[in-house]
Amino acid sequence: ELKVEQNPLFLSMQEGKNYTIYCNYSTTSDRLYWYRQDPGKSLESLFVLLSNGAVKQEGRLMASLDTKARLSTLHITAAVHDLSATYFCAVDKDDKIIFGKGTRLHILP
Amino acid sequence: ETGVTQTPRHLVMGMTNKKSLKCEQHLGHNAMYWYKQSAKKPLELMFVYSLEERVENNSVPSRFSPECPNSSHLFLHLHTLQPEDSALYLCASSKRHVTTNTGELFFGEGSRLTVL
């Protein structure tokens, strides 16, 4: 059974700081996704990582994938308040896309 | 109209009621999903229809019954639910089994269900 673990589950940080969210998964897969969810809203796709060593960047967010270690990271650079949200990683295996529990990110002004 | 549309957005039902949630996608996708999101277990995969074949999740109680009449429509039929079934039910779609696509999910806004 595929398991996806994120850490930390909650992160409070100040504006301007850097931090990394980690996503580990239990079985082989070469497709991993990152999503953002704002309170009361649905999920918005951020990144799609399709191969080992893939790196994607959008603004202050950068995601990477290491399929051998079964690890993806979401790095936040110089955080701003607008990035406050819950971030989910999801792993694609055999037509099933399984999500981690999410990391609730709270950025203090 | 584009994207993934879910109706109703909010639903309150008693434990003896029968109701249905509807999802429609206008993205030309060939796979559709139901997820349950609650405080206790965020984003549980309930059902997948891929190329119009149903992929079972054996842990879903039989009081939830999915139906996928075509690649654009997905229903979740609800009957004799329990209060612990109260949650946000999210529908999503994706394009699968095509080498050039990414397989990422596109979500609807969700149906907030309250069971009294």
C-alpha cells in the first residue's frame, strides 16, 4: 500500500525566511505533484514532477524530486504572507493519486 | 463553461435520506476521482474511474455508491449516511494513459456535506 508522509505538518515562520517541506513516499513512482489549498477553497496545482532529478520553480517556490530516495522537497525562499496556505504532495501509482496529510504554512508579517 | 463543476456546493441531510453529488468536467479528461476531506483524515481517495473502468477502494462503505455514465460526468450516491460522513467531498479529473500528458488532477470546488 502506498503511503505518503509530509513533514512538518504545521509550520509557522516569519516573512523573509527560507524553509523546506519534505514529502516521503513508500513505493516506487515517477510522478509527484504539489498542490496548494487556501482555507475554504479547493486544491490548486503548483508543480508536476515527472522524473528523477526534476526541479521546478515558480516565484518563491521550488520543488524537486529524488525517485531513488523516494523524496520530494518544496523549498520556500524569502517567504511572504501571501504564501500562507496548506501544501499537499501527492504520489501517482497505478491510476491512484495518494495525498500526504498536508503542511499548514502560516507566515507571520 | 470550463473546468470541473460540482453540485450542490452545500448539502444537509438526515441519516435516512438518499441524495446524490454531481460532478461534471469540461476539460476532455478521461479519468475522474472522488476524494473525501475531513479534519481527521485529509484527502482520502474514495473512487477512481479511469478510461471508464472503476478502480475500487475497498475501505469505502457501501453507503457510498459511485456512478460514471460517461467520461464527463461522475456521481456519488449517498444513502443511510452517518454523522461521521460529514466532510468536504472533492471531485477531480485528469488525462491519463497518454504519454505526453502529466496526469495531474484538476479539482472542483467541492460539496460540503453535513449529516444530521
